[in-house]
Amino acid sequence: MARIPVLPDAKQAPFLIIGSGIAGLYTALKLSEIGPVVLLTKDHLEESNTTYAQGGIAAAIDPQDSPTLHYEDTMRVGVGLCLPDAVSVLVHEGPSRVRELMSYGVPFDLLEGEPALTKEAAHSRRRILHADGDATGREISRSLAHHVIANPRITVFEEAMVISLLMNAGTCVGVLALMDDGELQTFAAGATILCTGGCGQVYAASTNPPVATGDGIALAYAAGAAISNMEFVQFHPTALFSPPAPRFLISETVRGEGGLLRNTRGERFMPGYHELAELAPRDVVARSILKEMERTHAEHVVLDLSALTAEQIKNRFPNIYETCLQYGLDITGQAIPVAPAAHYLMGGIYTDLYGRTTLPGLFACGETSDPGVHGANRLASNSLLEGLVFGHRITEYLQEHPVQTQTISTDTKVHIHQETSPDTINSDRRLLKEIMSAQMAIVRHGKGLNEALNALSEIAADAPLCLDPSYLELQHLRIVARLMIRAAQLRTESRGSHFREDFPLPNPDWKCRIIIQGDQVAYQPVPDWQETEN
Ligand code: SIN
């Protein structure tokens, strides 16, 4: 253990953004209109979950659609746990934010001069905008990153990993980061905004890139912030299953455009499970696929695209077509083998409608946050929208409530743990994924959850800080995994994406959010929604 007695002088950052998905990039651009911004990202500017988003971004922009219909679809899919006020904000402010994306040059696909709209599960209207067919996230990242790089009021540090939030008398005053040259650097901020994305890497099979290690949630929890709804993890029903190919996402829009699910015996099964068949809510489709896999003793089902011509497939899904081809699968003639994979965390850092966490000075936005819009299950393509809407609201709040950059004492002591071996880190990471995939996936059981929590305690005993990003990520994954299991143990019912074999039915007594802050647990009742919209 080494001790660094004195930290380098802090860099000043009135607005400090951590992360560079849609929430981080867009919020940086908006905040730059009111003051200088520093943006830290642990990889490269365009490497985030956003870049891998395919289907698109949902907004009620069609004359046949309305925010009220979008609201109802979102609330229905959230199975009683969406906060009505938060969803109302999302759907009413969403269309203006999406138009703003167009003004940043995002090349949404057009039909007769207007954005082309597609359909995804549980949407009552075609309301999903997309770009380059099925590369919507990549195009959004590219356009926003281009503006961020060109903006003289935004300073970007890539390969800068935050290892701790800096607190002063309960207020977040900035961060300590490990920079690309291996040195530590402090950043003093008036407002620190965590936009660090999700945590799909707690699972062995995920559609998320390797950077999705729940960093923001772990950092905020360690600093004392409240964290909510961590039991709710969305498994995408259709990720490519063709080992050794990665679990590449096969967008729900493929089903929206006519793709059908069949078991390995060739039987179409979704109509037997839900009236919306292939376009039932994601949790329903994922569990149905699992049942069919068990029934047919198969490791996957298939997505049959025979309703689409080769031309339609190549034009509408160029990214999926090319990627599958790379792994030897020509989807213009072959069905795609698919199975569910971890995709999205509905819970996260508890925030209000202005992205404020329970810690003064600390805000959160995007997948890392939980303002209450997704409840027990997220409506497809609401996630990119969330990053925009709440990034805008954080900016509005900070415009009305100016912040002062805080002072950071340079004699802060930092303990550095240096005795890590890459082999241990890799094997611990594998073990964590095995535990979570076995006990905390689509189907859970109280006994398995207890075993999982015990097994996790064997992994990576707490070290104060460490100069190895992969060790830091392992610590973050461990903190997040524990939070997920604790919440899943507490929720003794099944609702949305949280399915407990030992409590297979929803229970009205559990119409509440589970909020964890340190050792404390609070239960926040969720109001009924029929009465509150409009
Ligand atoms: C997809 O394209 O299926 C993913 C969209 C989403 O997760 O919202």
C-alpha cells in the first residue's frame, strides 16, 4: 500500500461531466451555453452504450400520434412502477429534444421528406426515428461528438477514469481521476454530472460494450447517494447466438418490420404467450423465449425474416446484415439464431426531475440515473430520449441556480492499493459474471439470491483505491451486483423484468420503488397513473 501525500492542483470545472454517451455529449453541449465544461470519459469519446443502440429514439412527432399515447404505452409497460410526473416530462418534452438532435445534424432516415418512423414492442404507434437503418446510436454519437470537439467551451479528457467523487461536508465538489498517463488528477466542480451509462458487464451475456461497468452508480453509492430500482434489469429478447460471435444486438425493429420468432423445431410460439405476439413487452418475450428453449432443449430460438425481401433486409438493416455476414450468416436466406442477453438497467442513481441526486452538487443523467421513467420495464427506444430530456432539464436547473466552483484541499490523503494481478482480476470478473448470470438473470429465486450474495463476498475484497482501471471496474461491478441482488431479495413478488420463481405473481403491496442508501432501505409508493396525466 502506498500513500500519495499531496494531490496535484485541481483543474477547475464549473460543469464537470463524466461519460460520453448521448446524455454526456448532449448535456455538455447544452451546459456550454452557460459556462465552461470539462468532460471526462474513460475510453474514447464515441465509445459508449449509445453507439451500439440500433432501433432508434421514440418521440410522438407524427400527426397520428400524441404524447398522451406515448405516455400510456410507457406507463403500461412499466407495470405500475413508472412515476407519472417523470413519464409526462419525458413524452411531452421529447419531441422538442429530438428536433434539436436534427439541428445538430443527426441524419435521421427520411420518408417523403419527413423522419421515417418504425415500430417496436408495445408501442401503439410507429414512433421510432432511426438513422442509417439500424445504426441510430452510432449516428447520434458521431454528430454530437463532432459538435463537442469543435466547441471551445468544452474540454475533453479521454481515457480518464474517475476513481472517486470528492466530498466536502456532504457536498460533491468534484472528482479524482486516473488520467491516460497513469497520473492522478483532481477536478474541482460546481456541478458534477454522472452520465456513465449502464452495467451490462455484470453478466456473461450482454449486448453492452465492455465499458458498461456501472461506474457512476458505484461511485455515487460509495459517496452516500441513494440508488433505486436496482432489481430491474431488461434482457433484450434477441441477441445473436452464434458462438464464438459476440452477443450482437438484433434490433427489435426487425420484429417491428415483420420478423417472426420460431423455436428450433420451426414452430412460431409468441401468439401462444401474448396477444401482441412478437411485439409483446420485452420481459414477456424474453421469458417466453426462455421457456421455448427449455421445452425444446435448445440454447436459442430463431428469428425468421422470410417476410422481408433481401433488398428490404439490406436497406433497412445494413448494420445487422453486415455483422451477421462477418460471422458467416447470410440473413437474406437464413434465420438468425437468437437468445436473450442483458441489455439495460432500469434502476440507477435516484434523481428528481432535474437530475439532482440526494447529494448536493451531484447530478445524474441517462442509464446511470433513475428519475422514474422506466419503472419495472422500459419501453423500447425511450432510453436515448431520456438522456436528452433530463440533460436539458439539468441545464435549465443550473441556469436558474448558478454554481460556484468548489475548492479542493490539496492535502487530501489518498490510499493506493497496488498489489493486483491481472490474472486475479480476470478470474474474479469471470466469477462475478457467472454468479450473476446463474442467479440474478431473467428468472430468480430467493435461495439463489442468498447464495449469490455470499459468493460475491469472495470476490475482490474492498481496496481503497487502485491505479489499475480494470481493478477499479471490478470493484464497481461488485458494488453494483450487490445492490442488484439486495433489491431483488427484498422484492418478494414478480413484476415486469423482475421474475421470482418463489413469488411468481405481482403483489399490490409492492407498488413501490426500493431505494437503497448505504445500509438504509426506503420504500417509495408509486401513485396510480390513470388519474394523473392531463
Ligand atoms: C433495439 O433496437 O432493439 C434496442 C432499442 C432499445 O433498447 O430501446
